[in-house]
Amino acid sequence: MASPTRTTEHIRQQLEDRILRGSYPPGHRLNERDLAAEFAVSRTPVREVIRMLTSEGLVEHRANQGAFVRRNSLKDILDMFEMLALLESSAARLAARQSTADDIPPLLQAAQKTIDTAAITAERYTSANRAFHEAIYRLAANEALAGQITDIRRKIEPYRGHIHRIAGMRSMSAEEHLEIVSAIADKREGAAADVMFHHLDMQRAEFSGFVFSLTKALA
């Protein structure tokens, strides 16, 4: 029999995955009784999981209604993207400072994979894109920074798909990955930070289509 801690963690992982993948879209109600029946547990671990997801900002409580997948405003989402740009630019700067010559070929390979998958599907590109950025976090060698980045990326994951489905955005993003690798390889810390911030800056004209599609999705 699984321990209460393992049971709670299993339920948390399942619900978090459903939220981040969009199976439970913003506004979806989390019914304690139904979830308890699904996982064959009492309502106590389900209630604990909902409390955990609320503290993580994925779920919100509405008075006299219950728990729902959090519905972020457009400003909330753009604020998180802006914070992500700031944090990832710091990671790129540190990667340029910390990396060695041996680190560059695998990073370049990860960047090339984003180029190769850009013309295939949004899903394939999203996976390759995640791997590229995670490679930079590892090179930055700062666990606190990586943790903050990962937390924000989790929260905006349901919305990132809008970017990769816009015509031309995948190929543009992938080409910029090569610029980031070049700056890191050349130990140009400032350039690495600047290119990464530009790469993720929602104020760019190129992201206007994303903001428009996101506005419609949130309406």
C-alpha cells in the first residue's frame, strides 16, 4: 500500500500535469468528491493537493463555489513572460561566464535540433526548445535561478503553445538560438544576456500576433 505522502504526490503530479497540458483549462472546477473517487482515496489527500496547487498559483478558490484552475488575466501572463525574460537573460549571462569549450558542441546541437524541428510540428519544436533552454540553465550552474525559471515556465506553459503555432515564429525563435550559442561560446556575457532578453521580450512587434491570439483565448 502506498504511503499517504506518496499518494498525495501522485495525485499532485497528475493534476498538475492536466493543468499544464491544458486538459484542465483555466476555469475548470476541481471537484473534491469526483477526484477522490477517481483516485480511490478519501477527500483529505485531494484537499491537500488542491491546497498545494493553490499555493503554487495554479488553482484559485472562489467563495461558495470551490476550487478552479486559475484564470490569469492578460496582464498576469505578460508580467510572467517579462519576468521570465529577465531571469533567462541572467542565466545566459552566467552560462557565458561559466561554460567551457567542451560545453559548446552539445549546446549547439540542442540549438540545431530546434531548427530541425521548427518545420515539423509545434509539439516537436516545443520539446526541442525546452531542451535547449534547460541546457543553458545547467551551464549557468545556479540552482536558485533555475528553480525560479522553472516555476514561471510551469505557470505559463498552458499559454506558450500559442506562440509556437503562429506562422514563422518557430523558425525565427530557432535562428535566435544560434545567436545565443554564439554569444555564450565567445564569452560575451552582456551580449548573451541581451540576445536572450530580446528572444523572450513580449514587447517585440513580432509577438503582437501571440498577444492578439492570447487576448482572444482569454475572452
